[in-house]
Amino acid sequence: MEASNLRSAKKAGEDLKALYLDHKKYKSLSNKIKECIHLEILYLQHNKIEELPNWISNFTHLKELYLGGNSFTSLPLSFCLLSELKILTCSGTRLQELPKKFGSLESLEILTLEDCPIKSLPDSFSNLSNLKKLDMTLSDLKSIPRDFNRLEKLEDLSFSMTELEAFPIKICELPNLRSLSISSSNINSIPKEIGKLTSLTKLTLSGCPISSLPKSILHLKNLDSLALYKTKLEPIKTKDFLSPLNLRTIII
């Protein structure tokens, strides 16, 4: 860590609430950061951090943690003790899996795992009862937990450019989902259950090899934006089929 930042952290001690350490080329975290036990916001993006220390759990007041662009492949088990964490960003890291007790982070509202080689989520993930946004774009995701529908507060979900082979039907049981993106995947059919997503305002299915849409999609009366380009749908027939919906934006 730069000397100026270290002096600042030491001086502020327990009173320090936010620390910005992006783009510093750090490979590890200095033990001196441990003194900042009242941190609420910590930025560590675009460094070269290969491993997070177990003592990160000391930051029991941490609400926002930005870790994107680092080299770590896992999170320590103690990470799950950050009970007040609301925002976590790990985009562009080498993170391969989440701890089994990740669902203990029940305050979490926004989780970004974009461009991470994560293939699955732990069963406890469904315990994230306050999660509102999940972005797993460009991840290696192949499946979701069977109780994924328990994420009842989820509003914004992106599984675009993942390894999903089929549309996860459990998504259709999320009552507050407003934005759903599953573009550029191998999903070739949309289940009729999609009509249950009556809160949905934005749906992106572009780049999927789908050749038809279920009639139930016409139940999505709040749908405002629909992207279907680079699919196998016929543009004219599809527009006619969707005409009962008052779409502001439709791209085919």
C-alpha cells in the first residue's frame, strides 16, 4: 500500500469508514488495514490480489466491497461473516466458486459475478433473501440451485453469455423480477411458465437459437422492452404475434 494511504488509515484508525485502493497493483492486503475495523466501503478493484486474508471478516460493518479485476480464485470461509454486506462486486476475477455458506450474507442486495469462471452456485445461495440484483454475464454457469425461486426480492437478473443449456424454470417463480437477460446462450426454447413474470418490464433473449415464443408471453402486460435479435424468429410474424403487448421497444 502507498505510504500516504497507510498513514491516513493509521491516523483515522477505527473512525475510517471508506477506503479507495483501486489500481495500486497490490498482490496482497497489508495487515495495517486491519486497524480500520469500522470500514463500511472498501474499493480494491484492478489490483493483482491473489488471495483474500481470513481477517477480512474483521470488517463487520462493511456494506460495500469492490473486488473486480483481481486474480483470486476463491473467497475465504470467514468471508461469510460479513453480515452487513450489501454490495459485492467480483467482476473479471478468477473466482471459481463461492463458499458453501455464502447464503449467510443475508443483507446482500447487489452481487456482480460478471466474467468469472463460476459453474454453479452453492445451495445456500437461495438464503440471500434481500438480493435484488444478480449479474453473472460471461460466467461459466451451467446450473442454478433448486430453491432459486426463494430469492423473492430479486428484480434484475442477467445470465447472458453463460453455459446454460436450458431456461431455468425456477426463474419464472420470482414475483418481483423486472429485468431478465439470458442472451447469447444455448437456450433454444422458452417455457410457458414465463407468463408468470408479470412484473417484468425488460426481457433480453437475443442471440439464443429460439424459433418460437409461448403464447403465455402475452401475459406480461408490464413488459416495456423486448430484445430478440439474432434468434431464429421470423420478424414479421413475431411482431404481429406480440402486437397485443404495448411494447415501447422491440428489436428483432
